[in-house]
Amino acid sequence: MNTNLSPEIKEVIAALHYRPAVSILMPLEAKISLKTELNHALKIASDKVERALLNDFPNEICEQIMQRLAELIKEIDFDTTKKSIAIYVSLVFQKVYYLDVPVEEKIIVDESFEIRDLIYSKKQQHSFLLLFLSGKQSRMFLTDFKTLTRLKANIPEDLTEYEESPGEIVNFSDMTNYKQTMVDNFLLQMDKELHTVLHDHPLPVIVLGNEKILGHFKKSSENVKSIIAYVDGSYDNATIPQLKELLQPYLDAWETDNDKEVLNQLDAAAGKNQLAIGIKEVWKEAMNQPGKLLVVEKNFKYPAQRGSSPEAIEELVEPYNQFSYIRDAVDDVIEKILLNGGDVEFTAPEVLKEYSHIALIKYF
């Protein structure tokens, strides 16, 4: 299995497929009381699950699943700051996960768990490094725009700590050069510290400071590939909401650039004849051999029915055989790719329009 997967995703994918598998995804948005409103929504969801189970499974199985579901609901943390929850229940597995992105409410009783939103949530857990620079000091923070965590530096963060005796300064020009040398040395040490931090926290970096300092830092930094934006201004006293509003356009631009980079990867793979395009071709490829990178629009779904072989699927049309029914072939492909060591990237809607909304880069 892909070693880059989060423990939560590994746990769900590794769970034994055992019918019935119940997935409940629920946004945590309350107008008055989260506990009251969520309890009400989960009661309605539980009733729907029970009706679905009773239609297809013996009473004994229904009772066991419903008991496990009730126990999970009792354990939900209503004080969480997360945006949604995912509940998974079967006779052999049960778990609640708290997600950082909002989801649409879903209630699914199937042969496998709904994992797309869980994976998407983990992919979209946007944490960043913020480096505040001035002509006198620097500070570095880890943030997800809910909290700011100060990262303790292993080197002095104050310019005066790098001051050396300038000796005899004979004119103003010498003093100016001396001060600039001090600043350059200070920025060099900050860049080395950033490199160290990136080793432990390989995240995008936004650097904030006045235009002159940013210019010097940009010219000398060896971490430019990790820096997604340089923001001119003094924001030492900015609040988290103010920082989020300030930086959101830079983050949006960064995500757009990421989509462009993914398209470049698809184009390169197509040039080497190592690209499967469209859900039918992607399914066939994924069932036959491991894939390197699955790229799919985040909202693309494809209900399907099994074809004449395990490598084939067809568009779902009425009437269909319930035993050949596939609720969402995209979800099944995602799970298959991850199980075989590949990775998944999501793009914005319509970004992959020319690739029929989904494509798979083969190993080459």
C-alpha cells in the first residue's frame, strides 16, 4: 500500500470488505447548537440505514450494525473544530473520522466503504509555513488558519545576534556596506533554518516582509521551490482571520498552478503512450496492473454496471441487474490504485474536461 497515505486512509482501505458496509458522511454546520442539530441529523441517518439494512439483510445482522452505529454516535466529540465527520460501520470494523473539509451529507450501504471524501479531506489539509521577515528579526509559524504555532528556531532570530565589530569605519559608505552585509548574513541564516524546518515539515511556504527584505531573500534563498508567495507588508500583529483573508488569493493561485502542473504530467504521459483516459480505460488499466497516479476531478462520479469481464464496465442504464451494479466506479478505482501503491490527485471541476474527467498515469 502507498506509504504516503495517512493512517486513517490506510485503516479504512485495509478494513476487510464485509457486507454490509455502512458509510455516513455529515457536515458539521450548525445554526444554533451543533450537538442538538447533529444528533437530529444522525437520528434521521440512522433510520435510513436501518431501513436499507432491513430490505437486504437478516434482522440479526441489522441489529448488530445498528448497535455498533449507536455506540459510535455516543462517542462523537461535539466540541470539535473540524468541518465534517465520516462514520464507518460493518460487522468487522467501526470508526469515526473528523475531516477538515466540508462534505455533502451521504448515507451509503454497500459492499465497501465510501472513501473519496476521506482521501480528499486529507489531501486538502492545507497547512503552511509562514515566515515573517524584517530588517531586525524573523519568526516562523505553522498554520492551518485555525491556529498559529510558533516554531522554535535553532538559531538566533534577531539581527543584532549576527553583529560583529565593524572595526574602524572611515565613511558612510563603509557603514552602509557593513549594515547590508549584516542583513545578508542574517537572511542567509534564516534560509538555512527554513531548509531545516522544511525537512521536518515539507509544506508550502509564504514569506511576509517589506519589499526590500523580500527582494534580498528571494535572490539568495535556496528554498524557492517551496515558497509559493512573497507578501509585501508588515503583518506582525495580524490576527488569523486577517491573515487568511490576506493570503487566500495567493493560495488560490497556488492551487491553480498545481492543476496546471498535473495537466503537464498528463500531457507528458500521453506523449509516452502511458496514459489511460476516461473511466472505462482507467478501470481496465487499474484492474490489470498497478497505476502510478490517478487524477480525477473532485466531483466526478460514475455509476456503472459490470461488463463481460472484470476489466470491463458499462454505463449504468435501466433496467440493470443489482448484482452487476457499481455505485461509483471512481471510488472503486481510487481504492484499487491506492492498494497497489499508486497515488491520487484531485483537481477542480472541468480541469480534466479534455481527459473525460479522469485519467491514470501508468508506470514508465
